[in-house]
Amino acid sequence: MHENDGLAGRFEAHRAHLRGVAYRMLGSLAEAEDAVQEAWFRLSRADTGDIDNLGGWLTTVVARVCLDLLRAREARREEPQGVGVPEPLVNREGGAATPEQEALLADQVGLALLVVLDTLSPAERIAFVLHDLFSVPFEEVAAIVGREPAAARQLASRARRRVQGAATLPESELTRQRSAVNAFLMALRAGDLDALLAVLDPEVVLRGDRAALAPGAPAEIRGARTAGPLVLKVSRGAVAARPALVNGEVGLIVAPGGRLSHTLRFTLKDGRISRIDVVAEPASLRALELSVLDVG
């Protein structure tokens, strides 16, 4: 009993790290907790005398559990709403997080990063998270994903290209886009119509696909005075919006409750937003190239 208590204490010292690894791999706090608990079950049944590096052993176990979960998820291909991305974060009391808590917790990992990670294959995601985010050597990554070290390196490299993306515009234009999109997002979060109108071209065109539209709503709305108030009215998910590269240009990904619901793509004219395209159809979302926007 005392020996098991001591083992439990050593395990608890690694729990936060293991949860962080699993959450980045799975994008689901509930599944991450399950993966960590499975690691404890396996540890409690293992011959601990053969374990030289407990933290490394536990990380390997969690990674393998996560890989199995990701492969099962991919096989099911269950996408009941939008694109499968992180589930809602929860607070310590176990209830659903408030939008403010959710935004704060998501920022600790990077909501845009979690959304982009979900576009990777299971092996790519495992390789990228382990090596790029947690500095696990490729020799160890290879053993987990069942590949040679060189192949594991290629998996991480492909994932890195997807995560980082590549802008299709010169840096000067990218800076202008970023400035306009950030001003747009700040106006939404503040509910400030005047600030929103300041960043919109007077003749702005707002378009949305069928999944983005309310029943009976027109597919296209013209004019800042008409589009602006409507954008504010439907912008309750702005707290879950993050700038990202969408097909190589600065846009917004919106994931209320941690689940990707739509993206906003922008066209600029003389430094102001002249067109907004809202994409919410699942097939259209899957076709987009999403990557993390470096705002550092």
C-alpha cells in the first residue's frame, strides 16, 4: 500500500505535463484526462523497477494512447457539426467554462494552433506535438508512431509546414491586412459600431454561404451602414475568434465553444475592408488551408 502511495505521488508530479501533452494531441480536455488516467492504470500494473525515466515513460504511454484515439476518431469520421476541433474547455469544478474563461484557457495553448492541428493526420500531429512543442527526440517519436527516425522527422516537417503556413502576399501587404483584421476584431469584441464602420469601406460587401446565413437572409449585403450593425448583431462568437492565415491571407477563424464554426476572409481596398466572405459549410471549411498567424 505504501509503495503504491509513493508511486501515485510520483505520478501526480507529472500529471500537469501529461495533461498538456494529451490536450495538444487531442484537442479535448475530457479525452486528455482519459489518456492521462489510462497512463496511471498502465503504470500501476507495470514493473516500475524497469523504468529509468518515469516522465519519459509516461509521456510515451500517453502519446500512444492519444495516437490510438486519433486513429479511431479518423476511422469514424464523425463530424456532426462543422470541422472536428477542440471540445469546450471546462473549469476545475467540472462545469462548462464561461466564454471569458474559455478564451483565457484557449489562449494558453493557442486556439488557432489547436484548430490547425486538427487538420493533420494522427501521425503528423503526434510527431509535431512531441518534437516541436515538447522537444522529444525523433528516435523516441519514431518508436511511438511506428516509423523510422527519418520518417518521423518528415512527419513533423510536413506538419510544421501546415501549422506555419505561407503567406501569399508581400510582407507590407500582410502587415496592412493584419492591422485591418485586428481593428475589425477589436471593434467586434467591444461592440463598437463606430470603430467597426471606421475599418469598413462604405461600399463593403458581406457574403455568406448557406450554412452561415439565417433562414431567409440574403446571400449578399452591401454597404457599411447595413452590414455593420448586422455583423455586430451576429458577432457573439467574437470572443472565440482568432486571426489566422486562411489560404495564405489574414482572416479570422471562429470557434465558439472551441469548435470551428466558420471563417471570415477579407478583401481590402485603400486599407479598409471592402469585402467579407463568411465560410461555414463543412466541406468548404475542410478545403481551406488554415495556418497559425505569427503575431509575435
